[in-house]
Amino acid sequence: MAVKLLEIKKESCPATRLIGRKYTGAPNWGEWWENEWFAVLEQNPCLPINGDAYIGAVHIVEGMPERWIGMFFPAGTEVPDGFESIDIEPQEYAVCYLADKEGSRDFFTMETHDMCLEALRAAGFARKEDDWCFERYNCPRYTTPDGEGNVILDYGISVL
């Protein structure tokens, strides 16, 4: 595995409204680019802790993963026509900052997820089971490679 864990930071996130689209199967990022859905969402003020980052998120509902693509907004933000939302209670997250080459599929493997869980345990964090995990695609960390061609993906896991 080429993904390198750079650091883990604890973040306190206030009540949040995730606005986007819900997927019971694999999320379709391509339709987001084709339909310019992020441009619609970017017209609202985002949750400051995340800036204008795009979010891929998952949590377990009735034993099954529910996946989302969208953005985090302050609680109560109006949902634009054609989008869905889910309100997330205030939470603590352990955010793993992961580095790898631009375009690497290794960011999105179970091995990387398991590596993060092991690092959280070693750092004294306790995962909040079946609660939220998210990929935060922050600009410029994820969009602008460094001199070695690496980008950084923020991978958050809710913790107790």
C-alpha cells in the first residue's frame, strides 16, 4: 500500500446538515461533475470547519451502509431543489491525513480504512461504531499535488 498516514487530528464538529444525494449502492461521482451539482451547493455558505470541501460520507442504517456525496453546511441550511439532506448531531472526529499520488485508488480501500482504525486505537481513540466516516476533498490539499506528485485526503471517523 502506497498510502501514508501523515497525522491524526481530533476535530469537534457542530450540528451539521449534509446536503447532497444519498446512495444505497456505489456513489456516482461522475454524475456530480456532469451535472455541475457542486456548483449549485457552493452557492450556500459552507460549514467553516470544512471550508468548501466536497464530501463522500457513509454511515450504517439498519445494518446496511448508506453513502452520500455532497457538502457539509450549518444546521438549518435550506436544501436546494433536487437535493436531499441529513442532519448530523454534533460529533467528535479523528481525522487521518493521508498522502499518496494524485489519482491513487489506494485511498479508497479497506486496507487504508483498517490502517486508519489501527492508528486511531494506537493513539487512544475509540471509534463510535456504525456512525459517520467521511472523505473530505479539500482544495488545495487534495487538488494540487506537491513536488513529488502527492495529494492529501482527509479521512474522518467519528469517535467517542
